[in-house]
Amino acid sequence: MRKWTIPFVLFLLCLIYLVPDQGGKIQANAEADSDAPVDPPKVEEKFGAVPNGLSTDSDVAKREAESMSRKTLRASAEKFEFQAEVSRLMDILINSLYSNKDIFLRELISNASDALDKIRFLALTDKEVLGEGDNTKLEIQIKLDKEKKILSIRDRGVGMTKEDLRKNLGTIAKSGTSAFVEKMQTSGDLNLIGQFGVGFYSVYLVADYVEVISKHNDDKQYVWESKADGAFAISEDTWNEPLGRGTEIRLHLRDEAGEYLDELKLKELVKKYSEFINFPINLWASKEVEKEVPADEDESVEEEETSESTSSEEEGEEEDAEKAEDEKKPKTKTVKETTYEWELLNDMKAIWLRSPKEVTDEEYNKFYHSLAKDFSEDKPMAWSHFNAEGDVEFKAVLFIPPKAPHDLYESYYNTKQSNLKLYVRRVFISDEFNELLPKYLNFLMGLVDSDTLPLNVSREMLQQHSSLKTIKKKLIRKALDMIRKLAEEDPDETNDKEKRDVEESSDENEKKGQYAKFWNEFGKSIKLGIIEDATNRNRLAKLLRFETTKSDGKLTSLDQYISRMKSSQKDIFYITGASKEQLEKSPFLERLNKKDYEVIFFTDPVDEYLMQYLMDYEDKKFQNVSKEGLKLKDSKTKELKESFKGLTKWWKNTLASDNVEDVKISSRLADTPCVVVTSKYGWSAYMEKIMHSQTLSDASKQAYMRGKRVLEINPRHPIIKALRERVVTDPEDESVKLTAKLIYQTALMESGFDLSDPKDFASHIYSSVKSSLNISPDATVEEEEDEAEEPETETKAEEESASEESELKDEL
């Protein structure tokens, strides 16, 4: 140690001597250069060295800071009031207690994607709309400011004019606003918001002040702002950085929404909800990197002292040599530095471009939720992913939603609604293209990407393109195959009990009951398809489901019905009415039930229209058991007709004023004395009620469609037998005629018809009651005695007044 002590002391003395001199030189240099101009620190034009980053300078930063820090509407802005329905919706969202507030980011990204789709579509015919430089990059950018609690979402889409901002974000509420409010109050499911076209307002789940900065090619840059207090303001933007084109939404987050300033949280939400968006979603993300920087001289001395005190004597000479070399190199150290750069969050390849074998069920489910804007836990019932090749090439994915849309059958023939997105060579064209599927399949979700259709033509010309018919034909076939497969894979749909037991034991519980669920949601669409699509009528008929007299409350198909038909049965029997319970008691089924025939129940109003188009199936004719044409064998029919010939002729003449065409012997009755049936091609009783209930129905024009009524009598019933005897005795007896008319009116009601004169029917009933009680037909109602009217109202008022006065005195 003594060997090193003397050199170390000398080194310290030299160091002390040199330090003051160096400090003097530095001070002298500073004084000498005090008058020289000093270059300002260099500011990077594009922070993070990213070509498409948002440029900034000190003035812009200052203006942005002023804009972001204020949460009050600018005094110079033009003020507007929200429409009543929008205010109502925002109140629900602002005061929402629902836990799933994450949906706001999903809705904003979806809107941004729509705006990008629009500008890309416009660019097909006019490339100049994209502009130059960064404006040509169609992307979505997310940025956050933790200090000011601001989250920004920007797109380079089509942008909005001042009028667009006013209409779309405040004053003109779409019909979906009220529909969503009603749905929210009944189900409380915020996930539905995207399906009603009011997703923007979900921002108020997390923000108490919102700015929307937008630039459209046809207008100046404007700012829309609102605190969700019933008003909003729009002003020309002269303080923010020019967008070039597109929209930026700045959310001033509430204190309790601080979690959305976490980069990991935002990445998680984009991955969960928006990974299938067709445009890049970039996040301005922080990143720590290691960097070599010059070391301070004091730090290097301390490091040398530490190393010298811990080194051993044997290594001394070697370290001296290394020190001599190190003194020639500049001293550096490694530090961690935070940098920012754009990070791509959605790098998933479009599902429809991949092979169906490579896509998992989970990916299909996620893609459906993204496509339908339905983020509930319900999975689609089925899907079909296929590539069509040949003269027309396209790729498509079709989904059957788990539930029918709320407005699926509202104004069915008056609205143009399609849930298919059309792409041409990966470029989105439209989601309002109604020529791809017929109306009855408009409940299907999905997309079509064609390589055959032209890109640079107008939508009107595209609608008339010859390839569309081929695409439509293939889509219909694939859609019907998908629905048929859903039925075939349902264990409840099979006839073979052993097969059903095997399927139930082989973990097929997910598919059990799926087709019944489909039918309850979309069965009416299949019926409408039979009415509208003659080409695919037989295919659609195979998908029909209904209850029958033998189905024990379960749904059955036409194929299953035919397999259970009796060998002597030639026709498929059915009956229409308001409910199954009502039809089960119908007199039209008495003889059929006794002979063990199966009858289909049609209880949907659209079924009456359906059966006008579905005339036969598998060479079997349909027969409505409440109409003429039902033929059931009876060996005594000829004898009975001859025996009751006098009664039927007399009864027909008696009912001439009631427009009864004929009176016949019935082969369909067992316990009921008589029924009223209609002609084969006229309206049934249920159809008459449906037509009468139409708002704009015209009774005079409907008269020719009413079926001719025929009274069918049961010759074995005691009432009919007794009536025949009375007619033979005295055919002119008025009481017998009255009885015959009363029997007819009763049969008319029991058969489902409305009485033309209910008062007359009631009078006949009361006359019968009088007769059964031995009351004289001439007996009259006892008249009420006339009594002097007393001023009851005034007396009561005086009593109440006196009572109030006494109460007041008691209180005093």
C-alpha cells in the first residue's frame, strides 16, 4: 500500500491545482462571447422522426394548449340547441351507471373507418380528392395527453362541412335515436348503440367536454364543441393545426375515466373491438430506449476512485496501461430515454381473403361482432365463407345473426335495407347495395369482395352490371344452403330417435334447438321468400316449420308431415287462424281428428298470403279444411243427401237474404250441428278479418274476393234431425225459420266469421230465452217512474262548504 500512497497524494494535489484554472478559462470564454449571437435550440419538425406524424411548432403548441385547457364554449362561436331526442339520449349516457364504457372507442373508430371508406370511394372517380402528401395516407391515429387528460382520434377521411357538423352531431336526429332510447329503457344494453346510428354520443360516457375538428374539401376547417349541457357551438378554426382533410375528435376525459389515458388499455380495446377495421390504426406510443451520452467529469473521477480503491496490487500495472488508453477516448454512460413513435395496432389480414380452413370459430365470431356492431355475448347462429370462381369471381362471408333487428319487418316493402358490404378488389364501395340479396334475406350480415366488377364507375352504372345477377344467384344459393345445414345439424330436427340420442351424447348441445331459434327470429322471412321468389320456392318450402295436431307443441317440417301421412291421404291438410289454442277447438277438425289425420296449424297473418302461392309440395296438394274441397269417405253420403234434400232446399231459401250460396251435407263434422265454409279460391274467415283490419281497406272493393258461403250440416246431429221433422210438418212456421236462422248465425260465429248484424242475432237469442222461461213474446220492459230532480250537486257543495268552515273554526 505504501507503494501507491505517495503517487495517489501527488495526483490529488495536481488535480486541485488544475480545476480552478479550468474554471477561470470557462468563465473568461463566457465573458468574451457574451455579445455574440446565440443559436436557438433546434426543434424537430416531425417529432419522433415519423414521416406521417403531426408536425408542430411553438405557436401551434400554444394555440392547442389554449384550446385544450378550456372547457367552455368559445364566445365567438355560433351556438345551437340539441334536438330534444338527442338531449334525451345524452342525458341517459352522461348519467349512465353501466360498467361497459369501453364502447366509445369502438364507435369512434368505426365512424372514422366509414369516413375513410367514403373518401376512398370518391377517389375512384376523382383522384384529386385525396390531395397530396400525408393526406393520401388513409389511416386512423390515436393520441393522448396525460397531463391535460385529453384523448384524440384522428382520421383522414372525407371530413365534414359546417352544415354536416350541425346536422350530424346535433340538430337533425336520425330515426335510430328514438329507437335506441326506447331499447335502452327496456333492455339497458349499451352495446346496441352502434346498430342505431348514434354511436358518436357514446363519447359522453367518458368525457365532459368534446371538440370535433373537421375539414372537408368543399369547406373551411371548423370546430364543433359541446359540454353536453343541451347546447353546442360551431366556429371557424383559426387556432388549431390545419388538418388538410378529415376529422379529429378530442375528448376531455372525466376524472373517473383516467384509465383511458393508459396506452395498454387503448391497445387492448382496439384489439378487442377493432382489429378487423380495414384501415391502419396507429397509436402515438411511448418507448424506452438505451442511449450512450457523454459522462460528466465529476462522475468519471468518482468511478476512477472507486475502481482504484478496490483493485489489487497484482493488477495495478495492467490497469495503468488501460487508463492511459481510456483517457484518450471520451467518457460516456448508458441512460434510458423515452421516445414516441406511431405503433400499428391492427395487423390482422382480412378474414375473407384467407382460406376458410385457416380461420377459427373465435375469429369468425369476432369478425361478426365487428361487422354487425353487435358486441353482446351472443354468437352468430351460422356462417358461410366461400370463394366463387368462374366467369364471375368473388369472395364472401355470410352470417345469420343471433337475433332479428328491431325494425326488420317495419315498412318491409318501402325501405331499402341491406346488411351486406360490397368491396371491389379490397376497396369498400357501399353498404347500401340492395341488388346483392333479395329483400327476404336482408337479415343476413356479411360482405362480398368481387374481382370482376369495375372500380372506376358510378354506383348507378355498377347496379346495372351484368355480373351482379350472377353474384346474387350464387349468394342466394349459398344462403339457403347455410340455413338448410343449420336445420340438418340440429338434433331436434331429425326423425330417427336413435340418431338423435347419439348426437345428443356426442357433445352437440350447442346445435340443439338452433333451428327452432332461427325460425322464431326469421321464420317470417322464409315465408316472404316463398311469396316473392318463385325460382327458389321449393327450396324455401323445405325450410318451413309449423305446429300440427300431432307435433306435441314442437315444430315440424313438410317432409316430416309427408312421412307421417296415411296411405289413403292425397292432400296436405291445414287450417289458418289467430292462435293454436283457438284452432284446436275448431269444429272443422272434428272428423279429421277422429280419423287420425294430421292437420297443420298456420297462425301467422302472413300464412294466408303464403298459401296463395304455395299450391303444392312434392306432388301433394294443399287443402284448407275450412274451405270447400275436403273429401272424406262416407259410405252413407248418397243416402243422407237424398234423405235431407227437402231440408237443405228449404234452408237455402230461408237464408237467401244472408247471401248463402248453398246448404249441403257435411263430411267433416262429428259433434257440431253445422259450420260455414267458403269457396276453394275465396278468402277464408281469418283472411276476411285480416283484410278488414287494414288501415286503408275498402269494403266495397273487397266484396268480390269474399268466398261464397256454404252452410254444411251434420245429418247425424239431433238438432238437425229435429229441424227436418219440423220443416216436414210445417215449412212456413215462423218459429222454425227463426230457429234455422239462429243456428246459421251461431255456426257463422263458430266458423270464425263476423256477424253483419249483431243486434239481430242478440234479438233472436233473447227471444229464445223468453221462450225457454215461458215469457210472453209481447212482454215489455217496465217503465221507470218520473221523479222530481233534486239539486244534488248544489246540496253537496253546500255541505262541503259548511264542513270546511267548521274545521277552520276548530283550528282557530
